[in-house]
Amino acid sequence: MRSKERNDACMMEFLYFPEDKSEYIPAIITLLFFIVLACVAMIFIIKASRKEEEKTDHAHSQIEQHEKEY
């Protein structure tokens, strides 16, 4: 039983809840920064994917048109 209590105590060292809540501000700013960056990256990937889809559709329609001619 004592070893489990000691393991729990060791794991609790990693948790830190500051008394001064202003210490959370840099973490929140960093979190918001990376969320915005992730959203921008997602929008960029979606736009690039749509462009590739249009190119593929155009190439596919040209191939179908070419096959109909023969």
C-alpha cells in the first residue's frame, strides 16, 4: 500500500496550480496562437485541395472527351 501512495505522490509533482492566476496568461496566449495557426493551416489546405480537385476534374473531362473522339 505504501508504494502506491509513494507513486501517487511522485506523479503529483508534475501538477502545478499556481496561486497567482496571472501565471496562466502566457499559456492562454500561446494556446490561442497555436489554435489560430492551426485554423489558418486548415484553411490553406482546404483551398489547395479544392484547386487540385478542379485540376483533376478538368483533366478527367479532357480525357473523357478525347476518348469519345476515338
